[in-house]
Amino acid sequence: MKNNIVAAPSEKAVLETIRKAERFSHTRQYEREELFGNGSWLQKPVKTITDLYPFFEQYSWIDILDLGCGIGRSCIPFVCHFRNKCKAEAVDILDIAVEKLLFNCRKYGIEKDVAGAIMPLEAYPVRKKAFDLIIAVSALEHVESKEAFICTLEKIKSGLKDNGIFCMIMNTEMTEFDAETGCYSPPQFELNLKTEETRRHLHRIFTQFSILKETVKKQEYEILRESGPLQLTTQVVTFVAANVKTQETDGKSPAVGSGYFIGGIKEERHRMEKTFKQRYLAGEISFEEIDDYVDTWNNSEEPCTLREYLGLNAEEEDVWIEDSDEALQELLDKQKKEGGV
């Protein structure tokens, strides 16, 4: 009697299944939603990227690479902001994404400044020392394997000019839950790394870089699959790092490591953190504004938790495992009620 053994699907078959699911999800979104349209996740540019605008104001020319560009949520606002002195290369695996990207470029009058490419991110030939900014927003979880992820990070590192910036937002530790059936489904992402493993790879590869921002935040939102809507839960890693030069540049771009870029951030952060608690207790600033500020300016060279920023004398703990915002706000409100400063 023959054994009833069912062969496990090959890695290639699994990858094709996942990419089919992702193609379905994104195609439906891009067909229904317009760039910067109301009520959409595409409604606004990514704040982590727009926060970088001041760092490029002094540049005479900017070259950027947008990996996983979608329909242009990141690169189009950037090129528009630096109109006539910026060009972008934009890459996406989905033809509909690149087609709508180019349509949106024509709509905003920057069609000559953005070149689109349809291919997997890991296959794109990143030229060495070619870019002032490389963006990868919700993109690197879509490379085909961990090996491809590491290889892509290495290509990004070599592709940055002196003082160039890498800006990454990546989903990790993802789960997909069907509320109707009460069951979890295998996450339809090519790469689902542990959060700490992701951070280890980033810190190892970008060890000589100055880290401008690094956060980990849990997010939950609905995602559309062929079976219907599912609840996606993810630990979102944001990582922004600069390829710092220790000496002044030739004047074509500001030296990232000198004053304005890093020193300016630190000086502003130290000035602000002294006043956060007092301003909150005086009713001059909201808790949400404090939280946004910490997310924007936290620097891994001197990492702080939100609790430490607020001067609440936390016990020793891993600086990346923060108390909940709700607990910290409750503690501040208690002090406010008691009249403490």
C-alpha cells in the first residue's frame, strides 16, 4: 500500500502564492484610491520623509532612489518640494504601481524628473555612491528571502554618497487574523523577520553610519486579501541613518557630521526635553505632540525612552522597550493634578 504523502510546496511556489496575494491587495487599493485622496492611507506623504526636507535645503542637486515606490507617495512630494534640483529613480514589482506613478508624475509636472522601473527590489542594480537619499517604505519585507534582504541592505549602503541618507520603514513580526472565522492565516509577506533580528542586521551593516531615528511601534490595520478583509498586526521598524563624513564637504552639500545635521539635532533635542514636562503640566503642549517629537528626533547615539524624555526617573530597562503611552500620560496627569513640576 502506497503511503499518502503530500509533498510540501517548493519555496518558489510559496513565493509565487505570496506575491499573487500582495498583487491582488495592492492592485485593488491602487484601483480604488488616488494619491493624496481624502480618507486613504495615501492621503498624506510619509512624515518621516518630509521631516528630512530641511536636511537637503542647502543641496544644489539631489539624487534619490525609491525602492517599493508604489504610486509615488514618497518620491513625488520630495521631487516636487525640490523641483528643478532633484531626480528620482523609482522601483516597484507591480506594473500598475509604476504606471500610476508615471501618471501622477505627469499630473504634478515632474515627469522628466522621475524614472520608473518594474522589477523586484532585490534585482534592481543600485549604482555605487549614486544617491543622496534612498527610501524603502513598507518595501523590504517584500524581498524574496532573508539573504536577499541582507544583500539589498549592502547595496543600499554602497549606493549612498558621502552624507547620503537611508530611510526605511519596515513591517516585522506580522500576523493576519480573520475576525469572521476567528483564525489566523499565514502572513502573505515574502519576509517576516523578528523585530530584533531586523535591528541587528541594520546595526551591523550600517555600523559606521550616524543613526538619526530608530523606533519600533506596534500597528494594526485592515488588509484586503482574496478571502476577504483581515486584521494585520505588525511591529513597524523605522530606521533613518546617514553616511556621515567627519570633515567638511566641498560646499555642494552640507557635511552631515558637522553642526547643522547632527549637532543641530542634538542641541534642539536637549533644549526641548528640558521643557517637555513643564510645558505639559502647564497645559501648553499635548501628550501627542511630545510623542511625535520623540519619534522624530530620537538618536541612537544617546537613546532615550519617552519616560526618560519626560524626566520621570524610570528604573533601568532596555531603552527600546518603552512603557505604554497611556501609562505615561496617566502618570503625568496625576502629577499635573497634584501640582507637581
